[in-house]
Amino acid sequence: MERWPGYLESKVRQFTSKIDHLFSKQKYSLSHIVKQINLYEQGLSSLSDSILKERVRELKIQLLQQGLQDELIYQSFALIREASSRVLGLKHFDVQLLGGWVMINGMIAEMETGQGKTLTATLPACTVAMAGIPVHIMTANDYLSARDEQNLQPLYQWLGISSASVIDGMETEVRTKAYQCAIVHSTSQQIAFDYLRDRMEMGDDIGKMQIQFKHIQHQHQQRPSPFLLRGLCFGILDEADSLLIDEAKTPLIISKTRQSAEQNQVYYDALYLAASLRNITDYTIDEQYQEVKLTPAGEAKLSELAEALGKYWQRKRQRDVMATLALKARNLFHRNKHYLVRDNQIQIIDLLTGRTMPDRSWEHGLHQLIEVKEGCEISGEKDPLARIAYQKFFKRYLRLSGMSGTVSEVAKELHSTYGLHVHKIATHQPSQRIIHSERVYKNSSQKWDAFIAAVAKYHQQGRPILIGTHSVTDSEKVSTLLFEHDLAHQVLNARQDSQEAKIILLAGQLNSITVATNMAGRGTDISLNDDVKSLGGLHVINTGRNDAKRIDRQLYGRCARQGDPGSAEGFMSLDDSDLVNYYPSIIRLLLMVITKENRPLITWLSQIVLTLPQKRTEARHAQLRHLLIKKDREQEKVMSFTGKME
């Protein structure tokens, strides 16, 4: 028996050499690809179901024996297209065939919103699954994962492919069984945490490692495995930019809870000390960078106040760190924007989607400080047992691909970080979307007056209106404004997340007005009837620029899908928080002076004013992601030096 490193390496090579062979990097023109698929599709529609299924069985044998060679992929796409037409009543467009080809070759397909990305993913997913390789399809949340798997299950079953969804709250036995399926729909968070659990189970036991690799190779093996996953083989990311970019700053941590009366008292003391300090004299706040810094006077005042407290507060560094964290909890984290209080618990709100993340918590005691601030039961601080950054996790897939409607802005970062290329796919039909100029008014009063006038105008026409807001607080503010003007509407934010599908279903009807946070931006369709289309389709109104241009594009992309008509516009003001935090008061005053009463800034100047803060924020977030990668690499070097396995 050779020593374990060589044995392990041989097992890895034995498995991955097949994968390396399967994914050819030969380049063909995309028109040639569609032509080849169409050639294999000729005559399929005239075959009976039984004959077509026999063709599928023959293809599976070829895929298992020869791997994912181009000619077999052409055949597979043709068969899947025909099967989808029969079973789902949906036939893949040519542009979806191109999207599937891009993904099966390990790239990101940028497909405009409404181009049917979910159906497109069936092409690479089913083909790879028929080749005997486990497939993970990851999307934004449990609801979308379960919905997609349920909707696509008839196609999977017809092709003889097993499938399941893995969602939060599943029993371990059910979860393990689900992962044995050929195609698994889930969220990146669920799969990453299960991967961490497997790593914890694996530990440094080489015998367990050998069992794991054998289990991956021999799927028919009846021997029970202590692991959940069958490896990270082929991953497809829905809304890839959200998972690879926006989520990249968040580490995934498995932890155990540590709680004591003494520690809980520290949180109460920290908030007492923070309330005793005064802004500017004792500390400074940087809203743009979300930072709080103690001044020398503040440090001295803390030292004096801490004399009456316990031993914990007598160490300067410890005292200053916890007091600064308490100041952040008081001044930078706001209810109904950064978090929601539900059932006496703090639930973090994802600022990009507007959805709550009940299973997540802030680190280093910040979560507990906010619980004390809001009068909730203290959950206890968590000690990490295992952690991994999303950037590192995704790079461990043998083959990773994805799709998104808004990814070109971060294409360079995706390539440098993950080695992923982005390929833009043309739309099936020419877009009829009309984007009006975004307007910047002198102050919020003028902005909201213009906003109400626009809503009333489109509502009078009978067109459905979708209004985008940044936070729960903003959406409720807009709701109050609409009620004051007798404009009936629906609100969709983190409070109504369980009703999301129902609200979105009605958002495209005549005369409907829907106020939503960014949670209404991805993964769901707003259906329009012919009457609405004849009036001009859905009209989208943005009430403030988002941190990234991609997020604005996602909101505007809710209208004019699949060749439907639609339009969008934005209303901003010089006292919006993002502009206040970026521009000095003298600049904003000058802009106000040159702005005519009740009129917005001239168009070209408005674009400059709105774009500069957004560009700076995007650059800052990119820098944070780069620093996280650098930190991970430095940690790997340290672990390598000490000889400890990660």
C-alpha cells in the first residue's frame, strides 16, 4: 500500500481526468453550433415517445463511454429540446441553445432578463447528468430552488434523470438521499454549508477520504457514506453575478453557540458606554465606508466611564473595540433597512435583494448588540468550527458555469478571480424597452412631487407600474405617499416575503401599482395580458440609484421581456443619501443653484452626478473582495507552513 498522499492523488486524478477529457475547449462559431443541433433534430418530432426514449437511452450509453464530445452534445441538446416541447410545452429557442453551449463549456452566459434562463439550464444540466456527472443548480433562495425543480421534474423524469431540491430545514436522511440524485436544485448557501459539514466529518482521517472518493466514483455502491455530497463536480449558477460577486464578501461559517450571563452583561455595558459618548467630540462616523472611529477625547472618556464596570472593561484594546462595535450597532445599522425584527428575533436583510436571511448573523458580537438594542432575546455569540469564503468554495468545482442578465460589468473580475469567461447571448426578439432619462431634482420634496405626477399619469392610462425602493423603510415611505394621493397599491418587501409569488403574479395586471424592494428583481416573471401590452406594457420607476449599475439594470429589466413593450425611468434628488455621502456640501449647493425650480438637472449633468458615486462604491466593493482573496491566500500559506490541513 503506497503512502496516503500518493494514493489520494491517484484517486483524484482517476476521477478528474475523465472530467478534463469531457470538457473540450475547441472553439466553434455559435451559428455552426445551432446548425449542428438543428441537423440532429430533424425528424425527431415525428417519432413516438417510446422510440425517442430509446434514442435517449442509447445516447446515455455513448455519453458514459465517450464523454461529452461535441457531436454527442449536439445530439443531446436536440433530444432535450424535443422532449421539453412534448413534456413542458416549451421548445428552446436558438439563443437558448447557444446559452446552453456556453455553460456546458464552463462559461457564464449573459442572457437578457426574460430570455428563459431556467429552461436554458436544462440543456447543460441534463446532458452532463446523462454522462454520469453529478450536477448542482444553484439559485437565489429556497423558494426558487424548489419551484424550478418541481416545474422541471416532468422533463427530468421523461429523460430518466433523477432530481431533487435541497432546502433549509430538511432532515439529514432526506437531505442525503436528495444529494444522490443526478441533478440537485439548491442554494449556494445550502450546498456550501453541507460541504463544510462533510469536511468536518472528514477531518484528518485518510481512511474516510478514501471512502469519499470511492463513493464518488462508484455511484451504484450500496455501502452507506458518512458524507452528504458526492463531490463538487458540475455547478450551474443562476444569477451568477449575485452569487460570485455580491455574496463573495460573506464568509460561510459553521459555529457553536457560546453564551453566559457575564458575556451578555458586556453587551449591555457596551451599549451604555456608546450612549454616553457624543458624535464628533468622542467619535466620528463615516457613512460611506460604514466606519466609526473613537477620538482621543472619546478614548479618555471611555476609560473614565469603564472604571465603574467589571474586569472586562479594564483592558484598553478590548474596551475600545467593543465600544466601537456598539457605536456601529447604534449609528450604522438601522431597523427595516439592515435588519427586521420578527418573532422577537433579528433577521438580516440582504441589501441587494431585499430578502431576509434568517440563518445568518453578524460576527464578533455585533448581532448580539443589535439584539440588546432592539430588546430581543440574546442569541449567544458563535465560535467558528469551520469556515470558507464563497470565492474559494466555487473554485473547488471541477467545472463551474452560470447565467445572468447583468454580468458584463463584472466580466473582468469574474475572469481574474474564477477564470470564468463571459459570453453575451443575443435576445430571441428585438427589445422594445424604452429607458427614459433618470432625473435629479433639487430636493426630495420636488422629487416626490414629480414621482407622484408620473405614477398618476401612467395609472390613469391603465398601465401596471412597478416602483423600486432600496429598503423596507423606503418602500413603506412610498406606500404612505401613495395612500395620501388615493393610489391603491401592493407592497413587497422583507415583511411580505412569503407572499412574493402571489404579489408578483398580480403586478402586471391593468391599473396595478406594486412597490417593491430589490427582492422583486430576480427569478420571477411579471406576466402581461394583451390589453396591457396594447397600452405600452409595464412601467418601472426607480426611486434611487443602487450601489451597482447591475442592480439598476435588473430593476429596469422587469419590463419589456421577450419582445413585450415596456418602459422605465428614475427619480432622484440631490439630498438622496448616496449623493450626500459622496459630494461635499459646497458641490451640492452649487448644483442646487444651477437647477431651475421644479425642474431636474440637465440630462448630461444628471448622469455624471449619479454615475460617479456609483462607480466609487463599485470600486470599493471590488477592493473588499480582492482583500478577502488576499487574506485567504495568506491564511493558506500559514496553514501550509504549520503543516495543518485546511
